[in-house]
Amino acid sequence: MGKANSQHCSLSIILIPSLQTFQEGLLSTRRLVFTDEQVYFECLGLYCSEMFDIPLQVWKKMHHGRQPFLHHRYRAAPHFRILGVFPLDGCGVHPCDIYSRINEYSKRSLTHSADILNGMLGIFRAFEQGRNSVCHLYGLPFHTEDSRTLPTFSESLRWTLEAPSERREGFPSWSWTGWYGEIKWPHEFTDPTSSGENQNPPEYLRDPKVDEREIRVAVELREGSIINWETFRTRYDEIRTFNKPSGIIRLEANTTPAVYLNNEGTSKVQIGLRGEDGRCITLLAELTTKHHFKPQDPLLAIHICQRASGKQGNDNSIVRSGGAVAVRQYVLIVRDVGKHWERVASGVHVLDPRISLERRRRWLRFG
């Protein structure tokens, strides 16, 4: 069924659905897939299925050296995407595709909860070797080179859960690996119109005048030492190989005192953020945790980034166009659990120039 790639000639026999085959299915160059309805075959140059009564010689003529014929001609059409269960571009062709892979993976069930990161390591390795290298810290993606259109590590903290969750032992609260359930990312991270060679910029362009790029990250290692972010990126291969990160990061960022107000249904919570004039600004935040809040809970809002929407100027900054620019402040709500802080919710609000939040820059031990 098509000429084999001499460097990668793996064959995966896959029963759908199966968590163990997520990486194998995406990384293998040949797939023989058994479903409840039929068996079908995929390789790097051909897709064929029992549902099509087509002579083998015709199938061979359909073989394409770089992309399966049926993928190119039919699976791109929305009503034909049911022909296969794997992404058309394998792991992905754009660095931001890693966010879609994490979302797909998070929908699956694990036999052993502790395997949450192991089940994605092969996918991460594939992205690390790509043209635009994508690395990770406990499953949270970051890019090795600064870019205006790729999310930074602090922006990757903007993930949310489909529903509040219990904590997963052994993994940090700031990473999706520390929780159960489906992971959701900001729309501009996973919008299919922004993938490929000529990707569009994110929905909200960065503006150096309002984007809080000065947030600082340090990584705490298992033996207790702390290294800054640039050192971590430089020594990434060594640190990853010897499994040195402890799961604790140190964040230096602007923070605002926060207080629990009340729950809004099962997935949202009202959080009060203290203003400079003493007033309480209400933030409707998405819950990460199933923790039952109390008014005395020690909470803090971490300002992780800002985004502005408006007309793009020549220097990629945001300029006014017939009205005020909308500046969105993204925050993580964290709770003091003793030796470190844990994530409990996240939210976003549009900044009002008439109201200023009380801000204090501080280092937090975030686990």
C-alpha cells in the first residue's frame, strides 16, 4: 500500500478508541485501524477503506508520495472528515498544533493516572524536533524563540477545564497535567485558520504598551536549587533527560488581593479584586478546582498577561480606530496552601481606565 519510508517503517494496528494508541497513531507511518464498522488502512501516501469497493490497481494509482489522495481530495471537506480519525497533518505542521493535540489527548481516559504526561512525551518530542521548536515543562508548551504570534510560557497558563476537577497527585496545579478532564485553550491558540505556512496572527495582537511581558519565571529543581528561565531553556535537554524539575515554579508578577464572593452555578465563581480606592471589582472566573470556597480563603490574583484588540499599526502595535482600544487582563486565581500557592480559577476582564486595581509585584512559589 504505497512505498515505505525507509527511515520510518512502523506499522500500528489500532483499535478505536484506545488511549495507548494516541501517540502511535499520530507518529506511525502506517496504520491498520479496526473499528466497530470496518477496517481501514492509512500510510503516508494512501488512505483506503472497506466502505469503498475499488480495485487494488485503482488504489495504487491514487497513491501520493506526500499526502494521501483521499485526504487531499475528500477529507478536507467538512462532511467527509468522518473518513478518518487522525489529524490530516499527523502531529501538526504549525507549532500551535500542539495545543490541539493536548486537547484531544485530555478527552481520553487513563488506566493509570500517573501516566498523564508519559502518554504525550512522544508527541512533544516530535514538536521539539520541528522547524519551530516547541518544548514543555510538565506538559505546558513554550517556544524556544520569542515570537509575536506564538504563545509564551506565561500565556500557556491560560488553559481552562471543561468542568471543575479534583487534583491529580504528583503534578503541578499550574499545568493541565495536574487535573482531570478536557482541556480548553484560548481560541487564538487553536483556530484552524491560523495553522500552516501562512498563518494569521492571533485574534488579539500583542501591544508592547499594554502586554505584561515583564513577568519572570524561574524553575525549581528537585535538589532545591532555582534556575532562571533563560538558563532552563539553554539547558533544556539536560534537565529534561535527568528529570530534574520539581514541579514548582517561581513567578515574579503583579498581583492583586482577591476574595471569594459566591459561586455562579457549577463552573464559575465570583471573585472580588481589590481596587486602589478600596472598592471591590467583581470578576467572574472559571473554576479549575472543586474546592469548596470560604470567604476567609487566602486568595490572590496573578496578572499573567494583557491583550489588546483594535486596528493593527505598521509596527504591529494596537492603534485607536474610532474608539477606545479594548485591553483585556488575564489573571490566575491562586490559593495559599502553606508552602506554595495552587491554582483554583482563571478569568479575564476588560480594563476600565477609570478604575485601577491594587497591584503589588511579588515572587510566588507556584506548585
